[in-house]
Amino acid sequence: MQKGIGNHVIGDTFDGFMLIKTATKGTASNGKQFLTLFFVDATGEIDAKLWDASKEDVETFTEEKVVKIVGDINEFRGKAQMRIKSIRPAQVTDGVRVSDFLEKSPIDKEMLQEQLMEAIFEMKNPNLQRIVRAFVKKYHEDLFIYPAASKNHHAFVSGLAYHIVTMLKVAKQLCLVYPELNKDLLYAGIILHDIGKLHELTGVVSTSYTMEGTLLGHISLMVTEIKQVADELNIDGEEVVILQHLVLSHHGKAEWGSPKPPLVREAEILHLIDQIDAKVNMLNRALDKTRPGEFTERLFAMDHRSFYKPTFENDE
Amino acid sequence: MQKGIGNHVIGDTFDGFMLIKTATKGTASNGKQFLTLFFVDATGEIDAKLWDASKEDVETFTEEKVVKIVGDINEFRGKAQMRIKSIRPAQVTDGVRVSDFLEKSPIDKEMLQEQLMEAIFEMKNPNLQRIVRAFVKKYHEDLFIYPAASKNHHAFVSGLAYHIVTMLKVAKQLCLVYPELNKDLLYAGIILHDIGKLHELTGVVSTSYTMEGTLLGHISLMVTEIKQVADELNIDGEEVVILQHLVLSHHGKAEWGSPKPPLVREAEILHLIDQIDAKVNMLNRALDKTRPGEFTERLFAMDHRSFYKPTFENDE
Amino acid sequence: MQKGIGNHVIGDTFDGFMLIKTATKGTASNGKQFLTLFFVDATGEIDAKLWDASKEDVETFTEEKVVKIVGDINEFRGKAQMRIKSIRPAQVTDGVRVSDFLEKSPIDKEMLQEQLMEAIFEMKNPNLQRIVRAFVKKYHEDLFIYPAASKNHHAFVSGLAYHIVTMLKVAKQLCLVYPELNKDLLYAGIILHDIGKLHELTGVVSTSYTMEGTLLGHISLMVTEIKQVADELNIDGEEVVILQHLVLSHHGKAEWGSPKPPLVREAEILHLIDQIDAKVNMLNRALDKTRPGEFTERLFAMDHRSFYKPTFENDE
Amino acid sequence: MQKGIGNHVIGDTFDGFMLIKTATKGTASNGKQFLTLFFVDATGEIDAKLWDASKEDVETFTEEKVVKIVGDINEFRGKAQMRIKSIRPAQVTDGVRVSDFLEKSPIDKEMLQEQLMEAIFEMKNPNLQRIVRAFVKKYHEDLFIYPAASKNHHAFVSGLAYHIVTMLKVAKQLCLVYPELNKDLLYAGIILHDIGKLHELTGVVSTSYTMEGTLLGHISLMVTEIKQVADELNIDGEEVVILQHLVLSHHGKAEWGSPKPPLVREAEILHLIDQIDAKVNMLNRALDKTRPGEFTERLFAMDHRSFYKPTFENDE
Amino acid sequence: MQKGIGNHVIGDTFDGFMLIKTATKGTASNGKQFLTLFFVDATGEIDAKLWDASKEDVETFTEEKVVKIVGDINEFRGKAQMRIKSIRPAQVTDGVRVSDFLEKSPIDKEMLQEQLMEAIFEMKNPNLQRIVRAFVKKYHEDLFIYPAASKNHHAFVSGLAYHIVTMLKVAKQLCLVYPELNKDLLYAGIILHDIGKLHELTGVVSTSYTMEGTLLGHISLMVTEIKQVADELNIDGEEVVILQHLVLSHHGKAEWGSPKPPLVREAEILHLIDQIDAKVNMLNRALDKTRPGEFTERLFAMDHRSFYKPTFENDE
Amino acid sequence: MQKGIGNHVIGDTFDGFMLIKTATKGTASNGKQFLTLFFVDATGEIDAKLWDASKEDVETFTEEKVVKIVGDINEFRGKAQMRIKSIRPAQVTDGVRVSDFLEKSPIDKEMLQEQLMEAIFEMKNPNLQRIVRAFVKKYHEDLFIYPAASKNHHAFVSGLAYHIVTMLKVAKQLCLVYPELNKDLLYAGIILHDIGKLHELTGVVSTSYTMEGTLLGHISLMVTEIKQVADELNIDGEEVVILQHLVLSHHGKAEWGSPKPPLVREAEILHLIDQIDAKVNMLNRALDKTRPGEFTERLFAMDHRSFYKPTFENDE
């Protein structure tokens, strides 16, 4: 069976199907056009150059297309880069689908749905539960397929739901250690905190920002929508304002995008759980690509730090 | 006719009516209780001490009461402080009202209303105009009596409306110099930018922050409400998002409370007009109390700067 | 049975025993000396004034003494303050001990010891386990009675051990959600991260900083000592450096006292668990003294924020 | 008539005259030299490559030369770039002048002069007026042709005078809304605030920084010169110091180059008017190149923000 | 012979002459006036209270007066404070002068003058030497009596000249280690860097800031004056601009008051020598008042740090 | 005799030996491999390209090899770059050694050793002297050949010892001006402050960071080792803690890598002497490559500043 790009190293020749994520036209020093293609499959990604690209090539090899490629994997400025030897669009008879080439959540969609429903079922405060249920119903389709971000952490199919479900698990464990925490409030905050991203991001395959998302941000969009949904449900207790506050403050600081810092205990904890899950996810992805005794690449969203992978980790 | 507190200097004896803005109980080193009272009238304000306060005094002299006082004005740590010699609550026969003792806008309520309406009448974009009209109608009562803040700039009766109307005048002039500006958008942003303060502040006399205001802030409250009002009016064009953005970004920077910086030209200009009007207002108030050739007290909201009042200002 | 100071409100008369935490001499405006005493018992604390203090009073009422007091609780600048009516040193026949007046960990010393030992027993990596055992043995006496800080979080008897044990519980739960974490490394880091405080702080009753603690800090002291202990045990694998790194980086950032930021996954997680436990502890203490619907006092170690206590918290 | 470069799009072939703003030599991977030329005309600018440049080419095609070019406009890294097909120096018979190829102020030099003189004529304070007149006379030649900066805002012929005149218009309007402002002082500050740039920048065509400008800056140069000019005019009233202060503080903050922040009301307003005019100018230039519904390129001098151009702007 | 205030400790009774540096009126809780006097003599300083001050007392005991006092030295909030028992103005027959009560430079005025002249004599570059000579001549009177600051470092009679002369000594030594440094330029920069303080500070006894000093700062004043003096001497070589730059940049950073950072090697070194001399001076003053094994008070101008005085310092 | 690379300018042909410091493989746009080689000799350094590199070339021309080259020096993006015409590995018969091609300290190893020993001989405090002696003995071999850094200041053979010896000279001179400084403590701090770099850096030729160095840093490594060495010598006086503190705090601020700021006078001075020597060294290197009247390249470790080299420097 064909191996994915993630299973190839520099020096290999790749022969198989991948999805074009971005395609950019350029002109070489000899005056001829070339294409810079960014390929992905479910196992990884690679930059590639198609030299001497014809006008037809430029029109054919565009974003979101699946292609059959043969190419050599070289090193360029310390990173792998493919030099394409042959390329053609995938055909119906190839039996490949776009969705085969997208990285997916480690837990499948149905399981994520089930685990989310279980958590909602645990909630006792009727106001919080009803608001949460209304949102899950409203965004039933997108909620379980959207990524949590366009890059950095949880940037894969169902990434948003996976992020939510994992945070709920952490919250459940923390409530065992700190029983004074209001679990219902924490659960409601976790489920809703990033749902505004469904408006902020354009989609699942080529994920960029909407105008609305750029000008208002997923936090403000969600604060507004919680009020709308609560009004529709005729709920106006203090829970609504506090829940809006949890969403509003979950980035923790003004300079990180929250106009108010956490001012309710559970808002502070929501922020910390979000940090833990995002950071573990980013670290795991980087460490998976690193050998024991070496450092990861620099992680942009973690202050450009490069992390060391100890050699004794597997001894245990 | 009786002179206000603002017309007295250290060494004078004051004899007249004032409003108690705050009242705080203390215990002196001799074990006896005293009251620290903060008095205001329309001309100014002063701190005062009522030594050896009886239990009855503590119950009588409370916030928002008008009182008749005789007292000596001394200096304490570089500031004027009154030593109360006699004090009694105002009686019906004194013919004084709370509203007589609050500082007021230089332009009266009716005129502010008229000037605001004229500006709205100038607007041509129907979506923006309808949203603005709906808000002015909805908050008709409070909009023309609230202050713009609990302290710093425009902290007086009708201060909010005075701030809006003056900013509209500046906007009108700027549009003459820069005709490319979208005047309708700028007007709409100016009129709505601070209306969320009607929810954030508790009232006109003793102005503090509501729970909702503390946890969400006037900016988020207003972004939410613009969406609600637009929905009620069945308006959903791009104007709604842009107008929300103008309100959202009008503090200019994340660390000043705007989760998004201005990303539309008129949003940037709205921020600058707000700066000009707030700063001129604070500077004028401070310079009015300063003699030519001297420096004002330090102004908290202007980075603790102390401003010089030139001696040649009146030569002109 | 006698109620503690924490069960009294302004207006009450207190009659009982307390411990003097600090005693400061002053001269009143009438030229006479007075003492400012800071009293504590296991339920709370209060500032008090002893007016017209004789020379003998000054010599008698000093730090770490237990005294019998009768006094009125008044309000001074918004805080409770006691006016002492009578005071005398506790006598042998009173049957009171210093330790009765110190706030204690919610879990007793023996249980903390047991829970710590269980965690060490779970560890499989022999190098890490031996280093940890050596430290627990070396500091057997102080480790289970020291506070974790002189103020802010876990500033009570056995506070350090309580902080460690709670963090171990959180770590155990997180390892269930994220099984890829190296639990042994995380446990070792948690147990050792703050032990340097045994050198940094002067003691249990009146907790201040040692010269060594001020000039080097508990982090550097501990990094040095891990190396010493490992040398004595003839351990020099990579575990030693990584464990030093976990301690070195556990404050997360240079400006918070860590000369290196976390550069190993478990170091990042150790930092976050430390944040969670410290913050929950501070928030719980502040919220316990706050009524639903009100805000806590400003919390210095949490960026001077004042937190809201929702009214629906107890509905659940 | 020939269209300017600003009227061409990617894919077009350009055939016409342009001015070389900068010329840089390079060596291609094939070992041959090439020239990177930056062309401008009154309508826009473009980067171009002349491959296989001969030694003669390098000597011929230098800064401030006008050339006749035929070239194809391609896309390179998201920006337009010209591939030169033929190039020759302009000849006398071509009838083109350097000045034809420089972007100019929207208002011509004579009109700027006239408007500036009118403003000076409005001034009543003789000291301020005489100093201002002396400067305008002294720099009569350069003042009306220099740009206000080497890049960012008002980087075109007569940009400095255009910036001054527009700020004077804004000041005039603001004095109508805030009659308490000292108009003479504001006018004098506006006219002189950036004149130091005549020493700081090297010239009109290829604008870089002088040694004096780099080591002292236009602000310090001007503060020094105001004193010199005032001495020559035998003026030494407080106006001189205050005017120096307005220039000194007009960048608003230490980190923006003003060693003292504004400490006089008109200094604060001068800073804000400067902000408004610089920002409107930068925004207009960027928005002119942007289609409604799209975002501008990132603007370096506005914190790298990218601004949205609403689609309803032209509805009005 | 009478001992100075610096030779008294808490508990002592002081009986002697001191100079009033500041006098502030207050009203006690019993309604009577009192004076807070800040006394200095050549050995130290103390705060004092004169209770029940008569109107005549207030008029008699004012700034810059020498008085004869008897008073007890008590402790107040951790600092020494005098309770005045008797006080009278010094009389002609007392034979005391204001200058006897001011702290002086460790090196006398004549010696400072001589050492400064020797340094100037070492200079070889005629332009730099002539400018420096002109300044020393122009400010001959004030230069050798002014302090270098109103507080913090070198805040004593002849403090400015002492600071300059000590920096010249350091510069001379550094030029031995680093002979590539331009000694003439460094000497000139050192001598002129703080002379602007003669305009910025009001005088020797009660040192505050002039209007000119507040609005322009000693750096800008000096940059301006170097140009004036150079013009008068008909010097306009590069030395003038570079020397202005050394003065302009000697605070090192924009946020410390230098609009340009050092951009010439000797400017960088001037900044560092200034740092060394200011810091050693502040540290010595604080450590002189501290016992070995203890920490100094917090030093405002050194980031509020408190320094430790080792016990082995005197072993050597 | 053959001239070094530092004696060649753009346009020259170089013919001689150099050392390969780094070698990086790349693929050109024509699909062929090339090598980017970074050459050094004792006089300077240059980047070079070897186009159409064979597989054998890639294996032959690797780091730390000496090679014989003929190549043309061209300009590429404003910097010199060599185009290699012929290249071969140096042979035994060429009589060249790696050490001939490394930049060396201006003072030779033996002299540095002698000067260091003289300074230690001056010390009187036996504890400090014994610790210092133990370190010099322990690191006798590496101490006199290591650089002080991988780039920036003193990045040459024996750079560390040269940095130490020069700082000792500065300290000696400063102690003449400020005799109150504890010279022994200062000497001990200077000698030990950077010795941790022997563990942090990998070696002399290709200098990078060790894992230990990256995770703990040279400061923490040294603080730990001082304690170990003192224990071995049975020294435990206050000198040990203070000396650890000097090393710990010598970067001056938390954000520069010192978890504690200087809290002892000599620690502050050590930090400043380190600054002076590092900055003079960086400035001299940059100015040596700059012509009078021009600016140096931007210096990364000096806030990216570019320094001016005055034209009158050599007049003296």
C-alpha cells in the first residue's frame, strides 16, 4: 500500500496522490514561469516546485485539487522540498477524495458527538444547559468538522470538537481535585468559548479569515450570539452575563484579545485549561517529528521556543 | 447672592448649601468617630471632616443628601480641606434641590437634543440612519442626562450627550478638510460609541460601575446591542458589521480595551476625534483652575502629566 | 466555646486569645507612644492599636507572643481594626500554644506525608525516584510544616506540602487525559520545584526572607542542590539536567524569575499546574470572605484583579 | 496619450518613460550580472530586473536617470515586477524631464505658498508671527518642494508644505469648535514642527538621511534653530520656549522621539493634528489602490495593520 | 564640639543648629495647626513636627532659615522623626551661616576647579578644547557650586563639578585600557553633558525645576547652547555635531530622555561612565548608612532595589 | 607573502587557503546542487558559492577543513560574496594548520595566563582567592583557548581569557578612582563570571550550544559549580553566597538572563564593567571595517544600531 508524505525522508522519490493546499505563480531568473505548490495528505505536508510551468499548468493545478505526483525530495534551506518530475490531476477512476487528504482528529466525529452529549447531560443548571444545547443544535453540522484554527493548534478536521471534548475531560478531572469549582459553568464556558470560530474561519479545506472575523473577532461574535440565543430562549438570569464573561475573557489578557481579564473564578480556570490543551497539542505534534536527544523546530505560537525531547522518555 | 465653593479660597469661611457625594466613617486616635465628607456644588468640590460625629450624625449625613454647612477652609497636605463648624440637613423650606448641586454641561439638554437631531438629519445612508434613530429613541431619557464617565472627562450631568455633540461638530469640520471620509459612518460611530455607558454606569449622582459593566464593559455591551437593534429593524447589510467594528475599536488598542484595533479608515478617525474631545475637556477643566505661569495638578488620565499655562495666552 | 477572630464582624467586642504576628512602635500626635499590633488566630487576622503604650508594654507585646485581649472592632479606612481595651500575655495556666493560632493546611501533616509517599511509590524511573527520596528524607522535618510563601498563596502551616500534594493530584488526572506525558518526570519536578523555599524563608511563624534567599532565590538554590544530591547518589544521567531544568524554568518566564523558559514538555506542564493550584488557592481564600453578588478585595498576586462571586453558585 | 505605470496591471506590456529611483547590481546563479531597478513615474512605481546586464548597462542605468523601457509586467511573490525587454536612456529629443516623473502634491506649489501666507496673516501675536515669517523666508526655496518623509506619509514633491497647509486647515476648524485654543501658538507650532526635515533629508529625488539628521534628528535641529532665529530677531519672551516645546514634544512620547511629552495644551493638540493628517494621508493612498470589499496591503507606519474598504462607501 | 544630626540615633535628644529645607503647614485632628519641617545640616537630615504652631511660628520658620532646636528623636513608621521641644531662629551672634548646613562635595571647590582645568589642558583637538573652555568661562560661578540633581545622586553643593571631575578620572583610566578611544571627544562630552542643569535647576539650597527645564529639559537646552557657543567661536566642523550628539544621547535610550541613542563609540562610553559614577555615588551614600550584614533602604533611582552590605568587606 | 581575505576588496580575485566554517547544500533553480561555504582565515571571512557541486564535492568540502581556493569576489545584496573558480582540500605538503585560520586574541595565550595570575596574586581575601585558584587550575586547558561567545563579542580563540583580563584591568583602574570598592570580590567575580561558557559552548572551531547549556545556561551552571568547588575546599563563609550572587546577577536584569538583579555594590559594578568591555570590543571590530565619515553595519547585539565613525578621529 502507498505510503503518505509523512513517511518519506530527504533523498526519497515520492509517487502518489496529494491535495494542493496553496498554489502560487512565480517567474524564474530565466524568465520562465514556475508554480510553488504546497501539498498535504493525512500524514504530512511538503513544499514543491513545478519549473517551466505552462499556462495550462497554472490553470489546472489550483487550490483544493487532488493530484498524482512523482517527485524527488531534496533539501532546501534546511527544509524538505519536492522537485516535481511528473504531475497530473486525479481522475474519477483513481477513486480518491479530498477528504482522504486532510488530517483528522484522533477521535472520530461520532465519538466526539457522543462525548460532548454526555458532558451536557451531566450539567444540572437548566439555564446553562439550555443555552449550550441550543448552540450545539444550531451548529450541528459545522461544529463537528471545523478545525480550531487555521494553523498552530488543532488545525485539522474536527479539531474544534476535539479541542472542546478534551478540555471537558480536563475540567472533569480538575473538579475532582477542586470540588468547589462550578462544573456547569466551566462546562458551558468550554463548549461555547471557541464556537465563534465557525463564523471567523472560512471553512475546513483552505482555512482563512472572514471579513466579519477580521473586524470583530470570534470572541465578540460569540458574546453577541449568546445574548441572542438567551433572548430567544427567554433566559435572562445572571448566568447569561457570566457565560458571556467567560467567553469574553478566555484569552486571559487584553493584549491577547480579551477586553476584560477573567473576573470570575471559573473564567480563570477556563483560560488555564485552554492553555493546557492548546500547548499539549502543539508540543505533541512537534515532538512526534523529533528524535530523542534533539530539539523540535521553533514553535511560533509558543514564543518561538524550540523544545528538547529527552532520551530517557521511552525508558519508562 | 451666595457664592459656590469654587469661589472660595484657603482661609475663607464657607456658609451655604452643598451636596454630599461620599460619606466615610473613621475612628480618630482619641477613639471617637468622625466623618469624612466629600461635598460638591455646581462650582466645585471639597473634602471635609466632621470630628466627634455622633451615631445620629452618621445616619443623617449620607450620600446624595443636601446639607447646610458653616466651615473653615484650611490647607491639608497641599489641598483645601474644610473643618465643619455646623451642619444640618436641608429642609423643604430651604428650597434647594439635588440637581442644583451637580455640575452641568455648558450646553443645555434641549439644545444638545436639537444639535444631535440635526446631525442625524444630515445622514443619507438609510441603514446607518435607522439604527442610530432607533438607539436615540430607545435611550431618550438617559442619553441626555448621563455623564460620560465617573471621573476624568465629561463627568457631569449631560456629559455624555455633550461629548457626542462636540465630537459631531469636530467630525463635520474634518469632513470639510478631508471630503473622502464617509461622514454617515463617522456620525453613526460617534453617536453610538459610548452609549453602552448607560448600562455600565449606575447613574447620574453617585456614578459607579454595574456588575454587567465590570464583567463585559460598555464596548462589548454595545457591540451586542447594535446587532440586536439591527435584527429588530431587519437590517443586515455590511453597515452593521462595520458599525460594530467602529464601536469595538474606538479605544484604539488592545491594552486600552479594544479587542480589535481600527481596521477601517473612519474607525481610526473616530478614535482620534474621541481622543481630541476627551483631552481638550480634561485640559480645559484643569487649566481653568490654574493661574498663568503655573502648572496644573497632575492629570491621572493623561499619563500623570502636569501642564503649563503660558502667561501670554491672554495677550492675544 | 470561644469563637475565633474570623467569626467577628465590625461592631463586635472580641474577648479571647490571639498571636502577635508583628508589633510596631509609633508616636501619636499627642507625643505619646502607641503600638500597632497585627494579631492572628487559626480563623483570621486583624490590625489593632494599643494607645498610650508604656515602655513595659513595648517590651512585653512582641512578635510570636500569645496574648489575651478584650477589644472593640471598628472600621478604619474600609478595613476592620481593633481598639484594645485590655491586653495581657498568656500564662501557662491558660493552656494555649503558639501552634493553636496558626492557620493550618486543610489536610493534616500525616495524611500529606502518606499521600506524598504514595506518589513517589508510583514512580518507575529509578534515577528520578532516588533523587526525590533523598530530598524528602533530607528535609523530612521542615517539608511538612513550612508554608509555601510568606503571603499570597498557601501561606499557612504545611502550606508547602499541601501545595505539592494537590499538584500531584492534578498531575495524576492530567496524565489520564494526556497519557503521552512523562509522569515520573512531572512528579519529580512537582515535588522538588519549591523545596528551595526551605532555605529562602526564615520559618513558619514570622516568615521573611533569608540573605541567601534574597541574593540567590529558591530556584537557584534548588538547581544547585539537585546537582549536589545527584552527585552524592552517583547519578549523572540526563535526568539530572532535565530535572534541574524543570525547577529552573517553573516560573515560566525570565521576568517572573526563571532564567530559562520551559524547553521540555513536562516543564511547560509543571508551570501550568503550579499556576492552577496557586490561583485556585488564592481565589478560594478570597471568595470564602465574599458574599454572592459581590466582588472580592483586590488580589495583589493576580494583577490586582477583584473577582465577582456569582449568585447562582449554590443553586447547583 | 501614453498611460503611466499606475494604469497597468499584471499581464500588460509597458512601453514608455520612467525615472530610475534606485539601481542595485547583483550576480545571478549563472554567474552573470543583473540590475534591480526601481522605476517611478507620477502615477506609480514598479520593481524591474535587467538580466545579463553588461558593464556599460551598469554605468548607464543609475539613480535619477530617465529611461525609455519596454517590458512585461509579471507577478513575483505577490507583487508586480517588470521583466525588461528593451531599455535606453532618455534623450534630449524625447522632451522629458525628471520633474515629470515625480509624484506631486495635489495642490500646486504656488497655491500652497498662498495658503500658508494667509494663515500667517491671521496670526496676531507679533513674536510668534515674526519667528514664523523668518523661517518661511529663510527656507523659501526648499520649503515648498521637499517631501515630508522618505517614505510613509507625504513622501512626494511639496509633501512637506502640503502637510503643513492641511494641518493649518484642521487647526482652523478645531479652533471654531474649541475657541479656548490659542490659535497663534498652534499655527506657529504647525508651520515649524517639521521644518527640521529640510536638514534631516538629503533632497527631493532620492531621499535619504544626512549625518546630522541621523545623529541629532529633525526635532533637536529645529529646537536649536528656533533659539538662533529668535536671538537674531531679539525676541526672548516666553513664546520662544513654548514654541520650542511644541516642536520638541510633537511626536507625543519619548519612545516616538520626543524627549518631553506635550506639557502645554496646544502641544497636545499639535500632536493630535499631526497624527490625523499623517494617518488620513497614508490611509487614502492605500485605499486608493484597494477595491471595495478588500483589505489594503499592511501599512508599516500604522502598526502593520491592513484596512478594510467597505462596499457601501460609494453608495452615499 | 556640637555633633551633627547624622551622629544621633533614635532615643537621643538633639540640641543644636540646623537649616530648614522645607516647611509645610498642617491641621491636626484637634483642629490646631502644626508645622512639618525638614531639617538638614552637613551631616544628615531629619523630619520634625512642631505641634500647636502659632501664626507667628508659621511666618518665622520658613525655607532656607537656620534655627536653633532642642528636640527628641523618635521613630515614626520605621524612620527617625524629631519632636521639637524648643525652636528659635539663629541670631547674628550665633555665628552660623546657611552654607555651614549644606552637604558638600568631598573635594573642595578650588581643587575641583584645578582638576577640571588639568583635564582641559590635556585636550589636543583645538575645536573641542575651545568650546569646552568657553562654557567653563561662561558658567564659572555656578558650575562649581551647583548640585548635579535635586535628589538621587550628587545632590550636594558642588555635586555637579564633583560628578564631572570623577567621570574625567574614570575616562582617563579607561583610555589607558582602551587607547583607541578618542579622549578629547570623551572629555568634552563629560564636561558638557550635564551643564544644562544650571538652567534646569533653580539653585543650590532649595533645588527644584525651572519652567524652561520642565518644558525643554537640560539635554535640549545644552544641545542648543553648544551650537550657539560654536557659532560665536566660528567653529563649525564635524566636532560640533558630534559633541551635540554626545550630550543628546547620554541618557542612552529614548525612554530615559535621549531622543537619539548613542551612535558614536565615545557617546556609548560617555553613557556608561555616567552610569558608573551615578550608581557608585548612590550606592556609597546608602551603604554608609547601613550596617554590615544588613540591607540598605530601597533606592528609587536604582529600580527600587535594596542592596546587601557584606560582613567581610572590612576584613581585607 | 599571501594576503588574507580581509585584505581583499570587491572586484579582486582571491588565490589562497581558507578554513571552511560552515557548509550548506542547496538545489538551484536548474535542479543542480550547489554548496554555500562560509570561509574564514585569521584576517576575515567571506560567503562563497560552489555551483554545480558533485556528490564528491559535498562529501569533501565539509566543516573544519582547510582548502585552497581561487575565486572572484563579487557583490551580492550589498555584501561581498565569492564565486569559486577552483577549489581543492589542503594537503600535508601545503604546510597549513587549522589553527592558522582562526582569529586570535590580540594578546597571546601565555601573556593572558601571566596577567591573570598577577591579578589573582593581588587578592588578599583567602576564601575568594582559593576558590578562584581552584577554578583556574580545574579549567587550565580550555580557559585560555575558548572564545567568549559563538558570535557578537570576543568570538575568537582565547576570547574568553582576553575578555577576563581586560575586565580585570578596567577593575584595577576603577578601584583607584573609587577606593571603597572591594577589589577582591570584584576580581573574583570577573574571573568566574563567564567560565560557565566552557560547559555551554561546544568548542573553539565550530561553536554552538550544548544541551546542558541550552536548558540551564552558563549562569546557573556556574552558580552550581561555585558551591561544589567551595564545598570541596571546605569554604562556607558569606563569600561563597556573595560570589554566587555576582555570577548570578551579572547580566543585570531578569529579561537579560539574571534571575536576580545586582543586590551588592560590586555586583552592579561587575555588570557595568562587563558591558563596557563587551561593547568596546564589538564597536572596535565594526569600526575597523568602516571608513571615517561612514556608518558601520547594524550591530545585532547593540539594539541593531549603526554607528558613525567621525572624520576627525585621526586628527588628534
